[in-house]
Amino acid sequence: MRGEDAQINATLEVIAKANADILVLQGFDYDLTGAALGAYVEALSARGIDYPHRFAERPNTGMPTGLDMDGNGRLGEPRDAQGYGQFSGQGGIAILSRHPIVIEEVQDFSALLWRDMPGALLPETEDGPFPSEAAQAIQRLPTTAHWVVPIDLPEAGRLSLMTFHASPPVFDGPEDRNGRRNHDEIVFWQQYLDGIFGPAPEEQFILLGDFNQDRRDGEGRKEAIRGILNDARLQDPRPQSDGSALVSGDPFDTVDWDDPIPGNLRVDYVLPSRDWRVLDAGVLWPDPNSPFGQTVALASRHRLVWVDLTR
């Protein structure tokens, strides 16, 4: 079996093991017809895991701009797209659900310009806006996407699923372009809940995704992640795993990056609103020396984070 096929099969095994009612896939390439997602759903169905409802829209990753967006003097590179990507749609987001997704009511903030965000930490140098005024005039805030996706739950009513995949706060220069963007992508959600970008849910919502930020360790500005984790409208179930405890000594980590830098960190979160009752939570990270632990490691450096909720 080729390496790529083995990795795909490993992700299918991990998802089948989790058996979630609602699943958010991060880093899933987008195509216009949804052929890849459809094939993936069929492969899950063959394993007895059925998701009759799905949602995916074109992400900002790989979306060409025609400008030098990273300030290196060259055009047409992956970092010159709205979000890093070697082709349009690379590393997008997809949502799979056993319950109906109300697609016509999805709020998509992916086109929000970074400079239009109140208090935006736009990168500057002594020469002015980085990399240029023209670049900042078209630069979107979301690296991948910012979605609010309504899902109708049996007996429990409407759930608002708020998801995104933030920029890693590295791979830039002293202007801290990516660090600032990561910060603002996280802060956006507090502003959204404040009603700055229109009506926001007051109950039965969940904020989840790859925040690409640890509250203590690793690179980046910590104010945003600490602020969202301390927001009174949200609760942090603090999911953990035996595998992470064995590997790094920290049971709360969610990603297995190279040591010592950046090292294992907690960067993936599922944060329900305060009105949910948390029954259980965890990170699907078994003993790395076990057969399933090896499957999990092959699937992704990021580990699947899960939370069981009820009203």
C-alpha cells in the first residue's frame, strides 16, 4: 500500500473509532464538485460510519491574490495566497453530520478583510504597512475559513457550530505577520459573540477547530487564546489522553510535533457554550506503542479531540 493510501486508511480507522455524531475535518482539500469529500464519506460508510449530511465551501487557502503577500519580493508562491496553499482549496475544512445541516443559514466570514476587524493587529514596519498598503487592502483575516454552521439536533433543537483553522504563528519575520494574524483569528470569535459582526447565538453553540495556539508553550501571542479559554460564555472540558502523558508528560497536548521545537502542544480545542452539560471528553491518543497507537500516529500529527454533550 502506498504511503498516501495508508495514511488515508489510518484516518478512516481513527474516525470509525471515534464514531462521532458531528465531525469537523481539518486539512481536507476542497474541490468544486465535492468529489473528494463524497468519496471519503463512502469510504467511511463502508466501515459502518454513515454521515448523510455534509458541508464544505471554498477556503482561503491557496486562493491567488496576484500580489506579494509575504514581502519576499516574489509573486505566485504559496504564501502569496489569501491563506498558505500550493493550490486553491488545499487544506480546507469539511463538516460531516448525522443530523441535518441548515446550509441556507450558514454564516461564512471567510471574506472578512483583516483591516476591517476592530482593533486589528496589522503588521507594520518603519516603512509603513507590511508588506504593502495594496496587500493589506485585500488581505482576508481567515487563513482557511471562519464558519458558523447551524445543525438541527433531535429533541435538543438548533446547534451553532463555530469553526476555523488559524494560521500558525511562525514562518514570518520581525513584523510578526503570522503571529498577529493568529491572534486576531482567535479574537474574532469573542467579537462575533459580542454581536460586532451581526446576530450571534446566545446558547447551544460550540467553538472548535485548530487554533494553532497553546496557552503557555510555543510561539505566538498568548493573550487571545487565554482570553477565549477564560470567556465566561464558554467552558473548557480540558480533554486529555494517556498517549500524550506517556510521550510528553502533559496529558492535555493534542499534537505531536518534533522535539524540542515546537514540541508537543495543545492547539486543537472543542469549547462548548456554558449551557451544555459535559458528559465526557478526551483526546484520541492511545499508547504510541500499541497497534492502534501506531495507526493514530500515521493518520496525523494532530490527534482527534472529542467531547460528549447533553442538555
